[in-house]
Amino acid sequence: MRQHSLWFSIVFLCGASAASADPITYDVTVNTSSISGTMGSLDFNFNPGPLVTELATLQILNFASTGTLNPPAFPTGDVTGALPATLTFDNGTGFNDYFEGFTFGTSLLFDVSLYGPALSSPDGVSTSGSTFAFSMFSDAAGTMPVLTSDTTDGFAFTLGVNLDGTTTVSKFSSQTSVMPAASSSVPEPGSFALLGTAIALMGALLWFKRRAREAQSLP
């Protein structure tokens, strides 16, 4: 009975440690010098898969560019905010999109931050993940993809939320860099304490097992 209690404590603490982790954040940098001066547009979308999808939230942070935004913007679905301030998406509806005209400069930078149950505590029963996509166009209508090899959808890159809470980047633009932010891999201080407690409990469980084997081997 004592061993079962220890196992439960270890599983609970490890789960609590994972759930308290920081958002997963990527730093995005685009070299747009080859199309500087072009009056085009930008598109951001974050959508659930076709089946059962667990809740996730995504934010576009720290948007900066030598180019110029050309409002008005056209948000669709569960999107709040407006560039260059924070954009917040969730995957509660089938299509969540933010589209805005843009005159390109030499560079474009922003952060993509992901959080929510789909990342911190996957439920194990959902059957679809979610996908973020970023696109650039050389026209204001959003029909002519630019700086991408993806001529079908025009994606510069996509960022998938997998069923196990991990993320996958797929890149279609050699001018676009998508790198994990340094803070994404660092657990919160409380996570270290919980992890240490779980390790200590694991050691105690192994000690109890060894003592039990020794007792059984005595004449």
C-alpha cells in the first residue's frame, strides 16, 4: 500500500511540474530586404484540426518592422488585439485569422507564444492538434504569396501543436528564421522544487523495494 501511495505522489508531482511550465515561445525573424517597398499584406491564423481538439491559446508578441502596417485589419473568429500590439488567438472556432495590409521594409520580427491545456496537460483523448500559419503576400488582396516555396497556401512557416503537447515547426521560406526562445526551455522555479520532490520519492520507493527483497531472502 505504501508503494502505491508513493507511485501516485510521483506521478502527481511530475504532472504538476509539467503543467506549471512557461508558455512555449518562438522568435521569428524575416529578411524582407528583397521586397522592400512592396505594398502587400500579412496573414496570421491559428486553427484546430478537423476532429476533437484540446484548447490552446496563441499570442503574437513584440511585433516590430522597418515596414509599415496599413490598417484596417481584418480579424476573423477568436482573435483579439491589433498589431503592433499583442494579438491573441484561441482554437475555439474552426477559422481564426488576422489579415492586414503591409508595406514591406528590410526586416520583420515577432514572437509566437503558445499555452493552454493542449500544451501543459494533454488530455490523451483528443484526436486532432492545432496549427498556426504565417503568410506574406506581395498584393493587398492576399493572393500572391511571396518569400515562400509554398505556392499552394503561401505559408512562410507553420507551427503545429501535437497531441502530446509538443510543437513542430515546418518552414517554407529561406528568408524566415524560427527559433525557440531561450526562456521556453527553462521551467518555473516551482517546477524545480516539484521535480526534486518527485526524484526523492522515487529514491524512497526503490529503497522500500530493496528492503522488501532482502526480507524475502532471509531464512
